[in-house]
Amino acid sequence: MISLSVMGVGKIGGEVAYLAAVLGIADEICLFDSNTALSHAQALDIRHTGIDLSLSTDPEDISKADITVFSAGMPRTPDIKTRADLFSGNLPVADDCAAYLDGYPGVLITVTNPMDANNYYLHRRCHIPRERCLGFGGQLDSARFNGYLKECGIPGDAWVLGEHGEHQVPLFSCLPVDVTEDLRNGILGKMRQSSMEIIKGKGGTVFGPAWHIVNLVRTVAEDAHTILPVSCVLNGEYGISGCSLGVPARIGKSGIEEILEWSLDTWEQTRFTEAAAASSLLCRRTDE
């Protein structure tokens, strides 16, 4: 029996709840939104599938869930150039939701942008051990990276570390072929803009993020011990502390079981250092 709570059940949060229900990942789902009419409507819509599961819209049930997905807040629009620009608007949302997460005993998956800063903030504000605070974004970035590699005819596994934003770091050193710096920079440039075409066309990304979020939920629920790129609150790993950043980590039912420290080449290390600086700057602002 796995219980899931979703905080913020708009486009992405609602899709996550729906997928978790139809895929049989969660037996109990709590949907919470500041717009109570929306949370009730989403719950009723899922109930009308006829799937046999328990549905709640009572925020008191959040603390009882094995896994919570935090997806509340404002999404990017065509006028919002970077995820970091959402900081001022979404930090108060995280603060409001923190009242339901203080001392939360389950695994928290942070989705709301700027995700790395919000993951760090909720870890500290809610007194949740860093091992149980997972920031989502690396799986989606890696899937996009994989698409660009295929377009270029480049084989290999796609991994993206660093910030979920402008300072994402695609790993080319893991590939079985050498990739020139010019091509690396070109692919990185496309990755930075990959979501904007969707945002302009339909108002926001939904299917891609929701699919990978649910796969992360499944990894935790099934105690899969799978290595995935997730944002972790670092405490000396990669020589970095005091921020949350995307790194490879082994994920199971308790959250982060192990952070793997991979060797980076010069191009990657330079950008990873820049990502750490950018994330640290936002994380420091959460302490203000």
C-alpha cells in the first residue's frame, strides 16, 4: 500500500496524480491545492475513471503520505525567461505549503521552480533530512538531451547534472565518442530553450515532466535502488555544500541512498562549478 500526496494539482500536479492512479503506483492519493474547487474537481475526475483507490482532498492527510510531490506555484510563461525568475513568486508558495510538511516523515519530491532552491528551502524549513528531499528535473533534461544526441547520430546514455535551468550540465564525457566543444555548446544552447517552444504553443510543459515525475515516484515506491539524476542537498560531495544541485544518486524507498561522484572533464567541470554558484546564490536568498 503506497500513499501519495500532490501539493498543487494544476496541469502537472493533476497529470501526476492521474498517472499514478491509472498505472497503479499509488493506492491512496491526497490532492491539495489553494484552489479547493480545483482539488475537488481533480479528485472527482480521477474517481470517474472507476479505478479502485482512496482519494482525499484533506490537507491533514499530506503528513501521512509515503511520498509527496510539491508542484504548487506559478509555472513559466513566454514572458518568464528563466526558471530562476520564478523565485520571488514561488518562494512564498513554498512557505505556505511548508506548514503541512514540517517534520514530514516521507520522501519529498520538489518540482516547483526554481526547483533546486525550493528543494533546499523545504529541506531546511521543514526539518526533513536531506536524504528524503529529491529535486526533480534531471530526468526530463536527460530525456531532452537524449533527443538531441539522436538527432546528431551520437550514441550513448544521456545524463544531465547541475542546475535545472540555464546552468544544466549535459555529460559528454560519458559518451563512447568524442564531441567537439562547438557541438557541445550548440546542443547546450538548444537544451536551454527546449521547453519554451512548448510553453509558447500550449502554455506549459505537462506530459514530459509528469511522465518522469511519476517514474521517480515509482522508483521510490518500488524501492528500485535505481541511479537517476536528481537534485540533492549537497554536503561536501563534488566539493560543494549549502545548496541543492543535480547529481547522480541511487534512489530507493528511503529516498537518496547514495550520491555518486563522477569524474567530469574540463568543459563539464567549468559548467558544473557555474551551476553550483548559481544554485548557491538562490539558496542563500531563501535564508533572508
